[in-house]
Amino acid sequence: MVSGGSLEDSIAALKEIYLQPLDKLKADVEKRGGSFVSFANYDYLGLGQDQRIRQAAAHAALTQGVGALASRLVGGSRSIHDTLESEIADFVGVEDAITVVSGYMTNASLLGHLLTRSDLIVMDDLSHNSIMVGAHASPATVVRFEHGNMDALEAVLTAHREDAKRALIVVEGLYSMDGDIPDLPRLLRIRDRFDAWLMVDEAHSIGVLGATGRGIAEHFGVDPNEIDFIIGTLSKSFAGSGGFVAGRKTVIDWLRFTLPAFVFSVGLSPVVAAAVHEGIAILRAEPWRPLRVQENSRFFLEEARARGLNTGPAIGAGVVPVQFASHADCLAAASRLISQGFYVPPIPMLAVSKDKPRIRFFLSAVHTREEICGALDAIQPTDKVSADFKMALDQTTTATGSRMPVQ
């Protein structure tokens, strides 16, 4: 580690853990005769290295080019875009879908676009940064409720709904920092009682929840058409990039001509669209993948708790954090993991409450039980913590003035 009190020294220290090129890390570990396992990637279904997806992407690059070259409204659209959107809608179980080149901007643009000054947005207090940014870009009144607390949501709506023309409730299907889920059936009852809309960000839940990976509606046995706006990403279970909004056809058609992130931004790369389309086809043909994610996640959760580790409210579905009593303990555990070939960067102070430092594990369909147990065995208390790295985290947090949005 580099010692020193400057911001430059702090950033240099952070780069020894974060922003690491995984291909180089893997090559270095294997060169020393070890094995490299990442629990830091969103590749829930294990499709990131699938040759079928690579071949679909390569074929699209050779036949259609790499870029869309324009907004889809004015010349950037390809047949693969329409095909993919129909496939997404059919897979999710709703009428239609629209894709956007950035998953982050899908939330930020939609929330900033939907409502007016006379409206109300009520969102979970642990919502992803993209939701917060989009909500606060909206002219609507924004009120948060305590994470996962449906009584608190009802109290907020009781206090504010009467003053608003329209109201939108925003939650996530699977929370990426805690690995827990909302009570969808009760959310729908609350939505109906207060004459509101419901938006569910399923970035982490599609491919993970439900018997066939179709998300939180399938998990609870609810018709997905009951949800007004289903938001998803193409960068996690489908190992691509970009995002989508799925729902009623009339709404999606309206968004094709009005949503800023669609109208004013380039379309999805044909390479990504073809790769994701292939990924959905693989998932349909290989339904064992979401089941294996669920099995591995439950196994991780059970083994972690058997070792006395604090996994917070995680239910054992794709994302399982291990929380620590102190930043020192968290950093020591992260150091032991990486020294033994497990890449799982710590998340203390950067994107969660300062009193809840953690290491967040993403479980994949292709992780083995041996890899899971090996990583958990590596999390052992030690006093050997890098003072430089702790100082770097402290100084970077102070310099930025806020927590980093790395969900």
C-alpha cells in the first residue's frame, strides 16, 4: 500500500482492491498455480462465458456492425431490436417492452419523465442510486419510506396521497446490498387502496427469482401484468448491457416517442441485442440455471450462518452480504479472500451505512459448493488490516462528501 495523506495516495491505495482487471487477476493467480473465483460479478445464470452467446454476438458484429449509429427514431433501429423487445415482453409475461442503451438511465430517465409537479413518488429508502437520481429529477414530490416496511409505506400514502393528482410507488424486486425482497402481494393491495401506480426494478431479480427466473411476480405467483412498470437490466442475468421497461402496450408505445433515454440516445448495439436474445433462448431451454442459482444461494446462506457470519436480512437469492462488526474486520476478511484466489471487494462506507460494512457475494449457477465453502472458510478474524487502505476509504468518502453509488 502507498502511505500518505493526499487524495492521490488514497486513490492509489483504493485501486489495489477496486477497478481490478479480472482477466489479469485470473491470469496472475493461475500462473502461480492457484485457482481464481469471482463472487463480484452479476453473472447469475453463468452466461458470461457461454460460447453460444459469444457466437451470436460475433455473427451480429459481422453482419450488422457494432453500433446502432443513431437514435432508433431517426435511423438507428434494427430488426433485432424489435425481436428482442418482443422476446423480453413474452419472457416477463407482459404486453410489450422497450430497451434503453443504459440500465442506469432506464430508471433515471423514466422517473424523471413520468410525473408532474402535482404528483407524488414514494420510494423505498434503500432504493438504487439510479432510482434516487430519477426521482429527484422529477418535478413530483418525493417521499421515502423505511426499507421494506409496508406499514411505513401506508403511513406515507395516508399523509400525502390526498394532495397529489397521481402517485407512484417504487421498489426493487431484489435489493442488491441486502439480498432481501419486498412483499409484492401486499404492495399491490396498497397500490390499489391508494389508487397509485407500482414500479418494480427487477435488475437483480429476473433470472434469480421464480421457478423459471421470471422475477418477483413468478416468485409470489402473481400475474406480472398487475405491476404497472417492470424495469430490468440486460447486464446481469443476460450478461450484456442496457435496460428495459416492460408493461402495457399503450404505455410502451408512448414511451417510444417520449422517453428521453430512448429518444435522445443511440439504440442498443446489435451485438448486445443479439447476445441478449441468445441468452433468453438459453434460459428458456435450460431452466436448471435459475434453480441452481437458488440452490447455491441457499447453500451459501446456510453455510455462512452455520459459521456464525452475519448475513443480515438476505433470503438466499443471488445476493448474500456478509456484514462485519467493524471496518477492520471487513477489510481483513477481504484481504484473506483475495490472497486465496477469491475476488470479492469489500463495500465498507462506499455504498452502505457506515455502521454496516460488508462483503457482498453474488452467487452464480456455475459456482460450485467447494468454491462457496472455500470462500466462507477464508473469512476469518485477523488483526492484520492495512491502515493505509482504511485511511484511503476514510479520505475518499470525506473528499466526495457522500457514499459512492456502486450498487
